[in-house]
Amino acid sequence: MSLSNRIAIVTGGSKGIGGAIARRLASAGATVVIAARSIDTAADDLPGTAQEIIGQIEEAGGKAVAIACDVESASARKSLIDQVMARFGRLDILVNNAGRAVLEPHENWRMDDMRSQLEQYVLGPIDLVMHALPHMKARGEGWIVNLGSSSALQVRGVNVEPPFGSNLAFYGGIKAMVHRYTMGLATELRDANIAVHVVAPTTAVETPGTDALGLTDPEKKISFERVEHIAEAALALVEEPASVRTGIVAFSHKWLDEIGRSTMSLDGRHVVEARKV
């Protein structure tokens, strides 16, 4: 129970990657605050709610609560941190996961779409970090994990096979910004004992979001990875203090291969993929 007595926020924790990370952190002993728009009912056309994830966590013996939060709302972001501090008196881990990608040809983009994506993936997470940092600094430790993407990596040529090479110009640029921001912040906060990381899938993970984008037909799914890998990587990133581990860009199972860490099930009870150092 490496995270016993820790309080962790996972934004967008009602489904998909966020839900998986929430379950894995809870299995390691953290009390998880699932911050999402979908609390009791789905807030959009995607299945999954915070209460469903809480039920899975509690069934496995873990602890979790839900707090409604739209990461595009400045007042909701501030309220989230205020409510966590009022209820628990501490905040140890912040996982900035929330966001729903828009993948369209460049000529189809509208400025409102771009502003919304920036708010979800960049400005909202930065604002949450700014609200969380005073509390982490007061405790003398903390962990921040931002969700990255392989689309943020340098593009080598134009002959990239779909779906991972198509309609990613703006989304990839946003994720590159997330990666660079994370590395700079890790350097800035290391002496404060606050670790800052990126966790990212190597290609894509089957989630309600990728399904809605039409990326999960059988032909494309063959290259997808299991959500357990990214959840395991996220857990590994928040188990060590900044003096030991900070500024890591962890590409899911590839990073787990590097550190020789087995992937566990989301409830932490059995091995999904064994690795040896």
C-alpha cells in the first residue's frame, strides 16, 4: 500500500484512462478524488460515470469520492482544490487527465474548438497546478502527473500511417506543449520536493473517447495497448519523491520495460504482464 494516507485528484476520472488511473492509485492505498463532469449520469454522449468508478474501487477495498468539475471552468477548478482541502486537509497527488480530443482536418477547425482544447489540455491543468502548489509546498512534498501523447514527439517525415498520423497537427502541438511545460516545471519544483511527470500511451488505448473518434475498429485496434499499462506507469511515477524521480516522460509499457516493473491489474491483485529488472 505505497500510497496509504495520500489524497489524489484524478481529473476526467469517470471513464477511460482517468478511470483506470484512479482505480490503480486507489488499489495502492490512496484516497482518490474523481473530478469529472459525469458524476451520477453521463454529461455527454460517452458512457461512464464517477459513481461507477467509485463502485469498482470500493468493491476492491479502496476509497474514493467524486467532486463535480469541468476543467474548462476557472471557478470549478478553484472550487475543486478548495473542496479537497476543506474535506481532507491535504493534497498529495494531482493527475491532469481530463480532455476529449478533437481530431479534424485543419481546414475544419474553428477558433472555439481550439480555445476549448487549449483550456482542457493546457490552461486548465496549469491553473489546477497553480491552485495545488501552495498546499503541496506547505506539506513539503507533492506529485503532479500530466497526460501526454506520442503525437507530441518529433514528426519524422510525412509517411505516417493512419490513424496516428492523421488530423493530429493541433492536438500534437498541444501535447508537445504539455511535455515541455512538465519538464520545465519539474526543474523549477525539484528543490521543493514536488515531482512532476508526463505519462502517455505509446499509441492509443481503447476508451469511450477513442471509440467515439472511430479509432477502435478491429483493424486499428490491433496496435492499441492495454489501459493497465498506463495506469501502472502513473502509479510508479508517484511512489518516489522528487529527489529520486522527477521530470520523467513515461510512455506506458515501454517505460515499465525500462525500469523492470510488472503491470498489475487495476485492483492490484494479479499480474497482467510480468517484467524483470
